[in-house]
Amino acid sequence: MMSLYSRYLKVLWLSLLFAMPVAGWAFAPPPTEPPPPPPPSAPVPASIEQCQYFKTAAQTWDKNGIITFSGSSRIENAYEGNQIGFLPNRVVEKEDNSALTCTTADCVGNQRLMVDKPDFSRPSVTTDLEAIVGSHRRLSPGNYGDYMIANRKVTLEAGEYHFNNLLIESSDVKIEGKVILHVQTMLVRFASTINKSGDPNDLLIIAYHPSSSNITAQGQGAPFAPLEINAHIISEYEVVINTGIIRGAITAEAVRLSGDTVIKGDISSCEQPDQRTLQITPRTGYALSCDDMPIDVQVLKFDGTIDTDFSGSLAMSPSGVDYCWGLRSNGQCSTRPLSFSNGKAELFLSTERAGEVAEISAEVVEDTALTDTAGPFMFAPYGFRVVDAAGQDPVRMVAGKPTSVYLEAVADTGARCEIIEDYDEKAEIRFDNFSYNTPSSGTRQFKIQGKALPRTIEVTFKGGRSTTNNINLNYGDAGVVNFTVEDPDWEPEECSDSDCDNVTGDWQGLKGTATVYSRPLALAMCNFTAANGNKLTTGVEDTGFAYVDEAFSYRVKPVVWNTNLGVNVPNDANGSVSIANDKLCALGVTPNFFATDGVPATWQTLFSSLSYPPRGDNGNLPAIIRSHDSNQNNAKFYQVDGQRWDQSGDFELTSSVQGTYLGMAVNPAVTTVGRFYPRYLSVDDFGLTPPTQQGGMIYMDQPFTLNWDIKAHGLNGSHASNYYLFDQYQSGVGLAVEDGTGVDLSGRINADVDFVWQPDTGMVVDGRENVTWRRDYTSTTTTIPDGPFREGNTFWSFTTSHDAATARSGNRALNQVPFKSSVYCLDVEPNTDFEPQCYWDTTPDIRYGRMQLYDVVVDEAQTQVVVPLRTEYWNGDQFVLSSSDSASMFDGDAYHLENLQGNGVVALQGDGSVLSGESFVDAIRRVNGLREQVRLWLCMGAQDTQGSNVDNIILPNNSGGRTEICPTPNKVQPWLRYNWRELGDESPSSVITFGSYRGNDRVIFRGERGLVHQAQ
């Protein structure tokens, strides 16, 4: 029976494991009897041969197998730097991956590095769990059940170990000799190490389970010690690693890497795949003895692509008098060692007599291991030649487009192929032996007259040439294909002259091999998707597409012609008719364009022109240029990810093949991509300039100056200067202000400011002196004091809005571009980068002000009177001296006189400005010695919208009850007017009394009119 201590450990161990969210972990209940002793170590399954299953750092056997990268996960020492054993479209980089997934570039899949599926059969293992205790433990080979190694050092002796569920946590596992671990599931976590200082070839881990994460490694990352495993791993299903170091290699159905994970590939003990091979194409051939047969010799890398870096020389055999296998130079055949570069040589095979060349071979002189043999090749003295409407042989066509061809009966005359002019027949011609040439395989049928080969067609010949173009070919793929044309019943006439010398034997029938060059119609660009999930439709869209600088993706697929296009597309090299992309995406693809042994081609997508707005900046869009076989996607499309444009608007994107494809131009595909719109606005410069000599204070209705530069930017900060040219979809920008309780006070701003995206700089730029804070008007002529509005009780901002132009937009949210926090934009919401408003870091000090003149009483004989004046502001309770004001001015020559008593001639004179809010003005009396009383207005000036003076003075009834105009001063300051007499705002005035009547002696006091400065 188990001890109490062992039972405690088992309960603790199981509770820990069941708390972990790891699929596939389950444990049998404890046995009631002691477990039997471990049986002898089981041998490695015969199908598990280590080097058979490791060709690079990571690989799979399943065409649906997948490897994913996220975080900063990566692979080092992959084959050729970045090739791993998966199909190309099953290598997936997550959006958050922040590093190259392989050492030299992002990892790419290479089907040739995939492996055969291992035999995952194994004997069942059922034993009790044994927890490791003590400071160090040695294990011997054997069968173990569910097993935990926690916070310990453990040494595994050489041999094989079988586990059900194995947990290694914060432990150091050492290896002695060669060790194989057979597990169902294995979890390694925290700062654990396995075979840390050992050779990865000494430890092989094999996981058996078809539907769960067989092997999971979960490290912690800095500042903790790393999780490290030196081993080769084979997993029936999935290997998941989050922040760990694996030295060795992984073979699994699925590999998922995340965090700071690195697989340091090390399969040095296994033989690496051959680096290069030599290939002769075609492998066999049929031609007329009067024609050359093109032959290509290529040096291929392991992945099947041409090794363009390879140069050398070729030796060919056999060579003889009657045939040539090599280069033609000056009409002579050269068979000596031929130099070739860029990994290929274009040669030919020809003969002067009909018959069979059984075999040819080629060898690289500098590396005799690079050799290849091909054949047989047949040469006939008579035959058919197939030409297109332009007389070209090989026939050139567009994939999917019916193409008319002619048959010509020809014969070898010793110097050239000539038409057999007496071949006037109505013959039953058999079309047969269709074959794929380049690439060497395919999936599409080749059709003649709408039907697949073989078939027989009655063809009428006149003078050795078919009389009508009633022979139509159609092939829905790209590349080079061959078929034979034969009239088996034809026999040559007897020949007795010298032209018959080249005829060998009694050659029966006419036969020929036709070669067809077929190109894709175009490279369509489809499935445009922005990182934000938006899909591209067509043209300048209300909904928008992506932010400036935002990543977007699309697919490029070579497509097949379809009659619904309604476009006349030539088949030859002049076929560069531009086709709108919206129709192309509905077409089928040409799978052979993707084949690694297909026609070498390089495709590209390029920025072609700016389509919206007109006259804007093209910005920068990196060109995408790839070899046709650099990124196979299961013969469906090429995926383009991470494209970014650093401008706003729409642009035209063109997809095409560089140069020609089999000598034919591939039609460019053109599509409009957009709308790209700014991510944020920035205030790059901002200035608030209050009037000078006022201590930073601004009176209500007094203009002050604002200067700002507002720019539109993309996600990465690029300046989206095209934004200013948008005739719609722009974000409106305005001024806003609110008080401390959130009440909108924006209506008080009188900003005669044009918030216009400027055409010269592409940004909002303004510097105006006519921004004002409006007084609180109870009528058109009367205001009431309020405020002051200053820091602490008001918040000013630039704000985005939907202006009149924006209202035309369908998705208005995309047209209200927010501001980004900056030195001028206070971040109201902490840690929020983007806000619809830019709150100023400087708040104006706005006050309700007025200028006051004091009433004066002087002796009736006095001719010059000093009238005190001062500027004041409302402090919220009362008017107080505006002591910071040393700027407000007065013009004594701009005054208005009202005689209250008498007909005095009194004038104001003198000008100047206040000092700390105070000053005086002189009143001059022209006639003296009389007792009289006058009111003098010191005119501040006021104008209507047309600039007319409206500084009105309303006279009381006893003065005629009329309205007069106060003269305009040199310095207009309407913000200093005030509703002094409850008659509306007016300029300040002073009542000056010359002399005074003391009243009747019998009356202690009587308020005589004008005596105590209270004129009516």
C-alpha cells in the first residue's frame, strides 16, 4: 500500500495538473495494488529514423500542417537561411510579430523539405504516478506513467523512457548518452532546462497523440532564467512554445511559436539535401529534320528554382558530323565546352538526316557530379507545322481565349523546311499526345474545337496549307504545352533528284509536334483588406479604406481570359492593353504560373498614378517584386501583406509581369486603391498673443491674435499633405470653449478665422488679430458684465467637426479626424493618445472691461479742467481698477458735447494711454465766468459690419430727445463702452459743473439740479 506521504504528494500533484489549462492531460486513479516493476525498455519503433525526419529546423509531413509565428518568435539556421518544410501558404506570421521569422528573411515554406509521416504506433503504458523528491535523482530507462519533475535536478541514463503525461517544472534535466523520451503529452515550464549543455543529437523526444498539444513549453522570459531544451522533437500533432530556446529541430503536424521563442536549428549529424542538380528540358522531343529543337540546360537549387548565382561550363555528348547538340555560331555548330551563366544555357539539337537521336547528356566541367541525360529525340523528313494567325511557331495564345491556327505540310529540302505545295487534301487529321512541357505537369485540359484530345478533325488543305482558320485551340492555363498532329495515311511521291538525298527510308505519314506558348491574361489584384478590417470596393468611397500608413493586404492571381470581359486582347507581345481590375477578380486562375518548374517570370505591383485628389503628392508606396515561384499559395494566389502608403487620397496600382512571358506581354491590371485618410491631426505650432501692455489680460470684444499650424498625419506620423486638396471627406476644424461644468461657451467666440486646409502647405495655417470673446448681449446694443473667464474656469480647444463638405460623406466618423496629444494639446483623458479636441495648454484671461470718466465740479471762472479716467473690469462681483492695463488709449479730440445748463463751449483735448489703469483728460472752456453744466463723451468708437460708425449717443428729451454720433477716435476701442445710463452701451462721459448754487438759507439741503453732479 502507498504511504501517507506518497498519497499526499499524489493529491498535490493531481490538483496542480488539473488546474493547468493544457489539453490532453488526464490521470488514472491510484491503483489499489502496488504497481508491477517496470518492464524492459521497449525499442524505438522501426519507422523512427532520426535523420529521415529532419531536413531543416522545422518541418511537417502534412499538406495541411502549419507553423505560426507571433511576438518576436523566430527560427535560426533554417535551410538556405529561411526555408522550412511546410507548404508556402501554411507559414503564417501573426500581426503582432515584431521580427524576421528566419535569420536572413521571413521564413518561407518549401515542399521539398517536407518529410514522410513517422509511424506513431506505440505500446500502451499504465503505471502509477511517481513524484520526485529529494535534491537529486537518477532515472533508469523504463516505463513510467504520469510523472512530475518539480524544482529538482534529474539525470536520465542512456536508453528509452516511456511516459503518459510528463511535467517538468523549474527543474534541470541532464542526459547521459543517447536518450529517447516517448510521451503522450509533455509540459515544460518556467526556468526549466533539458540537456542544456548537451548535444541535441543525444536526445530524441517523440510525442504520440493525434488531437492535442503533445508538447508544450512555457517560459517566463526576462528577468527570469530562460527555458532551454537541446533535443530533436517529433510530435504526432502539435508543438507549442511560448518564450523558450530549442536547439535542434522540430517535426510536427503543427508548430506554434510565440513570445520570445527561438528555434536554433541543429541537424549537423544528418546529411543535408543536395545543393544543386542539372536538368535538361524537354526530356524527349519530336521535330522536323529541317528545324532546330530548342533545349534548355539549367542548374537547379534544392527548392527547384534556378541557381542564378551559378556560372560554369558545359560538356555535351554525344557529338557527331550528322547532328549538332550545342550552340550555333556564325552558322556553325559548337560542341566544345560551353560557358553558361545565371544558372542556365539555351542550346539546341538539330540533325541533317531524319531518324532518332537516342540520348543526349550534359555535364558541368567544374563539378562532374552535376550531370543529366535526356532522350530520345525524333527528327522527321516530312511533317506538319502549326502556326497561329500571325504565322508564328510556336503558337502564342492567352490562357482561356480561343485561338485560331493553321496547319502547314512541310518537308526537309536540305536547307530549310518548305511547304509541300502539292499537298491538296481533305484529310482526317488526328490531334493527339498532349503533354505538359513547362511546367512538366498540370491540371487543365487542352481543347481543340471545344473538345479534349485526342480527336480527329477533317481539314482541307490547298497548296500545303489549311484553307481556313477553323481550327481553334483553347487552353486554360499558362506555360508551354505540346501535342502532335498527324495524317497517318499520307505517302510521299517517288523522288529521283538531289532534293531527295535527305530522306531516310520509306517514311510513312505526315506528323508534327506543335508547341503552344500560353500566357495569363493579367495579374489581377483582389481581396484588398486593411488592417482595420475594411474591404476595398471601387473608387473614392464614402466609407474610406485605411488610415495613411496603415498596413493593407491583397492577393495577386494570374487569371484566365473570359468572353465577358468584352476586351480585344492580342495574343502576342503587343498585348499590353490595360484592363480594369474590378472585372478580373471574378476570373479563374492559371495554376501552372505558380509551379516551381514553370516559366521563369517576375511579377510586380507598382504605384502608377495618383487618382485622387488631383495635383497631389504621390507619396511613397514600396514596389512588390517577386519571382513567380517565390510564394506558392496552393495554386490560387500570391499574398501581399504589409503594404503601406504614406499619403492620403486614392492611387492607381498596376500589376504586371516584368518584361515578357514567353515573349508575350502580359496585360497590366490597374485598380484604384483608397480612400486613405489621416489617423490624427497635430498642432505643430501654436501661439496666443494678447494685446501688449495689458499684463496678458484681454477685454471682451477686444481682438487678440492666434497662430497655429495644424497638420494631418498617418499612423506612423507621416505628413498627409494631400488632405488639403480633398473636395469632400475633410474634417472640419474650429475653436471651442467650455466652462468648468462642461457648459459650451463656444458661441461667445467671434472668430473671423478661415479654418481652411491651405493649398500651398497642406495644413491649416492662420495668424489673425480679429479673434474676440463676445460680450453677453441682451440686445443688439446692450451688454451685461460677466466673467472673468480664465484658467481654472474655462477650457479652450481646437475641435474637429463635420463641416458642410463633410456632410456629403457616407461614413462621417472617418471624416472627423481626432487630435493627438502633444506639447500644445493637453491629454484630458490620461493615457489617451487620440481625442476629438485639442485642449490648449494656454488659457486666455478674458475680462469684461470699461473706461470710466469722473464727474467734476469747478469754480465758474475756471477754464481748464482735469477730468480723471480709469479702466476697470468686472471681477465677478463689482468693477475694480484694471491695474494691469497700460495700453488702453484715449483721444481727446474725439468727443461729443451736450449742454445741460447754459450754452457753454467746452471741449476735451489731449491723448495718451492709461498707466496701471489710470490717467486723465483735459476739458477746456472757451467762454468763462458763467455758471453752466455740460456732459462730455470721450468717444471709444464702434462700427457695424460695413465699417460705419455706430457709436450712438442718445440725448434725453430735455436736450431734444435725439440720437447723435460720437466722432471716431484715432484708436477705436468699443470694448471699453458700457451701459452707463440704462440706454445701451455707449462711450464713457463726464458731467462738468462750472459754479454751483448753494440754495436758500432756510433750506438745510436740497438736491438742486446739476448741483451734486447728477444731471438729468
